[in-house]
Amino acid sequence: MRAISQSVYGGPEVLQEVHLPRPVAGPSQIVVAVRAAGVNPTDWKHRGDAMFLDRLPLVLGWDVSGVVESVGFGVTLFKPGDEVFGMLPYPYGVGSHAEFAVGPARAFAHKPRDVDHVQAAALPLAALTARQALVDTADVRPGQRVLIHAAAGGVGHLAVQIAKSLGAYVIGTASAAKHDFVRGLGADEVVDYRTVDFGDAVSEVDMVLDPLAGATRTRSLDVLRRGGTLVSLLPGGEAEKAAAREIRVENLLVEADHAGMEAIADLVRAGELRAHVEAAFPLAEAAKAHALGETGRTTGKLVLVVA
């Protein structure tokens, strides 16, 4: 099979198309013929540094949408020919940037018929991250005020939609050029982080979703009500400041989740969740997708398409 692999850590140029043996389904696993695979910031971060994956050569990619090619012993959820989408177990189950990928059957769900494989491949990692932050961690309830940083980004634009589906009042931060996009997702307020200190514009929120960390994470504590929740996607400190105001701070690492994927599929079918795909590239042009993503100026998601 064709795959995008790297033998060294570095810039986008280290990504090369190679030929590898097809994976084989073990017990409780399925092999998926990949039709499309999402590209996320964690991909280019792992491309440039060992991080969790201190092994080479390496095939990146966690998001996948495709058709079940074969099933291993014990799999009852799917059969060959089923269209599925899901996230390979993060971080060690990597490998979707290839013509075939293997993973636990329960990392997947049936792909909604309402969306094509490109749309479906843009959802799993980012949507699971947003859902696990908003639902599983913060238990967001109707009427609560939720602040979502980088609301036009991969996780952010899906988090806005999921938070609205929960009945929350949603405030997003984004550059002025992306305000209409974020409002179109359902956000009740949008703050231009480039010209306005969000700490002056926002107050008394129940939950903050922060994919940025650094100063954004520190200042987010000031806009949370006493007893609120800050969910960060990157590590950080501030434990003492948070404790003084009874603020719960959690660092989230996304996990493969069959029930979560089913919930995401239900939102798609209900018309409450849709990924915005900024650009789609052929598998062989993975380096171009990485280079575009690293500019930090994309809206929504990037996807690789497998012929």
C-alpha cells in the first residue's frame, strides 16, 4: 500500500510517499480502506519532534474515514463493505495517512450518509476533543456561559457547534476576518483577540476551552466564575491561582471513544454539526497540507484524500 512516512524528524519535507505491507486485523480490530484522513496540529508537531512517538520510521495520522476491508476475530459491530469513520487510539495507534489503516473496532462508528468521506475524516479527533472537554469533563448544561478560544480553528469551530447543541451561551475568540464564520456556527458573541483583551470583554463564564495555553490560559482564569472549569489542551500551571478561586483546571488528552463517535454521528445526522474543510490534498501532497497548517491561518480542518 502507499503511505506517507518519515525516517527523520523535521519540516514538511521529511514526509515521503513509500510502499508498505497492508496491515492485518487482529482480534477486535478492523482494517479500513482509507478514503480520506484528517490532518491535525498534532500531526505536524509529531512530525517535527518525538513527543509521544519516539520511533522511526513513522506514518502519521489519527483521523480516518473509509470502508471496512476486513474484520478480526470477535468483531460484531462492522462487516466488510461498511462505511466507517473514527480516530485511531491517540497517541500510539497512529497510522491513517496511508491507503489502509488498522485499529480497534470500537474506535469507529458508521459514517453518516449525510456527509462524504472528506467531511467525515475532518471530524473525529477534533470533535472528540471538543466533546470530551464540554460533555465528559465540564458537563456543560443549558444556559451556561462557555468561552471557546480559537473558535475558527479545528477544535474550536466544532466546539462552538457542540456547545450550542448543549444549550450553552457561547462566546468565541477569533480574528475579525473570521467573525462572520464563527457567528454562522452559532456563537452568541465573538471577540477579536487581536484588538481586544478578552479579559475586558468577557466575565463570569462557567467553562473555558483553551487550545492555546500560555498567557491565554492564565488570563482565562480571570474570566471564570468561582467554581468554573478550565479545560486546556496543552499543559500549564496556575494551580495556586485556580485553587484560590475554586476553579477546576483540567489538561485533556483526547481518547478513542466509540460512544463519543456515535454521539458525533448523531449530531451530524441531526444537522447540528458539520466540519469546515479549508482544503483537501491528495495523499501524495501531505507535505503541502502540513506546510499550510503550520501557517496558523487556516479555518477549520485540512484533509488528505486517498484515491
